[in-house]
Amino acid sequence: MDFLAVIQSVTMGTESYKTDEGTKVMGTWLTKRNFICIGDSTQSDPETYSNLYRKYPDRVKHIWIRVVTGVDLEEEKKKNAKERFEKAFKDVPANIWRLFTKAEELNEELDKIQAV
């Protein structure tokens, strides 16, 4: 059995699921809160969080996506492609989203948020 195929079959539909859940949280449960969306490049986080930004542009303050490497080189070529991120974040301002590989890269971003 191909382990990667099993994982892919389990995670199919994650963009729709995550978008629906995010909409519940932002649109129904926590309607007065602002959000920082943190995810990674392995599934559909870039697409999901950009969809949520488009629905709630005044409340999604940051989208941070960790670029995952060292797991599956062939899959990473697609998942980490510049074109994928450009398409996902089309119409999302550049100051809202960023890519990172190590958590420490976000220290400056966190300092800015804490200063507000």
C-alpha cells in the first residue's frame, strides 16, 4: 500500500472543510475578533486562508505559511511552487501574508503585533 496515497485520500476536501470551519468561527462564534492564520504548505492552508481573508478582509490580519521541505521532494515541487502561492494569494495584499521555513523568522512580526 502506498502511504502517500492513503494520506492524500484522507486529506481530500480539506480546503472546503477548513474554509467552512473558519467561516463558522469567524462568522458565527467569534464575530468581533481579529485573526492570525498560521498553516503550512502541505495541504490547502494557503488557499483556505486566502479564501477566509477574502470573506473577512478586515479581520484576518496576517496569514503565515510555513514552507515544508524534506518530506517528499516530488510533492514539494508542486506544493512549494512560487506559482501556487501567487495564485492562492492573488488579491491578498503582500503585507498580509508571508512564507517562512523556521518559526524564528516570525519574531519580528510578533514584536510588531505586541507593540500595538
